[in-house]
Amino acid sequence: MDDLNVRCEESKPLLEPGVYEAKLISIEKDHRQKGSSSYTQFKWSFKILKNKTPKEIVDLSGVTPMTMTPNSKLFIWVTALQNGVKPRIGQETPLASLIGKRCRVLIKLDQRGDKTWSQIVELYAPEGIAAVQSAAPSPQAPPKANPAKVEDDFDGVNASSTTSPEPVDDEFSDI
């Protein structure tokens, strides 16, 4: 029974506030009950590159509502994972096609009482994506610049492909 001992450690956030490179690992429906009402949201799980050298990966999840309208959190996250290409009104987006895609995540600390944790608050297209398309592109409309910037890139990122998901078995899968 000696192996049933535990030690209470100080609670620390996984990540400090900032922008990190990330890879989407899964999306699932998350059913919640709050009092007498219930709701369902999407839970997005990411592998986040905390440090390049030595390589340190952190698993962290974020949530979005299930309704997508222009400028909603879900719309912004899908756009970031589609390399800055915005979904078109009336067009369905298969979320499973986003699994394995890379992006950048903005982390902030959330604090309630004496508890502090890292929270994903925003997604951005991967570094190197300079142009995004509008929901109703016009041939004359110039591409808009992606304002988010991060210092480090993953080695071997292919940010130009938007038609098929990148394979999951790369530098993240063996960690």
C-alpha cells in the first residue's frame, strides 16, 4: 500500500500568456448540464509547442459554440485552420477535415478564486499565410494581411495546402 501516497503540489498554468504554434488533434461534441438546462458545444483538442529546444509539447483544449455565423468564434477558428480561407455562407465545412491542421493559438490566463489556468482564446492561421479570402470573394478585392505574428515556425510546415488535411503522423504524433 506504499504506492498510494500522493503529494499536494502548487497549481501552475500549463502555458504562459502568448502566441504558440499548435496542431489540432481532435474535435468532439461536449454535452454540458448547468442547473436545469443543458447545452452542447465543440471541444477542440490541440498539441501546443511550448518550447522548440528542448522540444516540449503541451495538450490543451478549447471550446466553441456549435453555431457558425460570420465573425463567431467557430467561424474564426475554422478560418484559422483553413489557412485563413473563410467559409462561404451556405457552404458546409466538414470539421473532420481540419484534424491534423496547424495554426497558432493565443493563450491567456483565466483566474477564478485561487485557481489559475491557461486558456485558448483565439486561433490564427499558421505563420507564413499572408492572404485570406473573404466570405464572398471578389476578383478585384486585394487579399487582407494576417495581423497575428509568432517568432518560431515548426520545421517542415506546409502552410500552402488548403484542400486536404496534413497527416497526423509527423513531429507531434511521436510525443
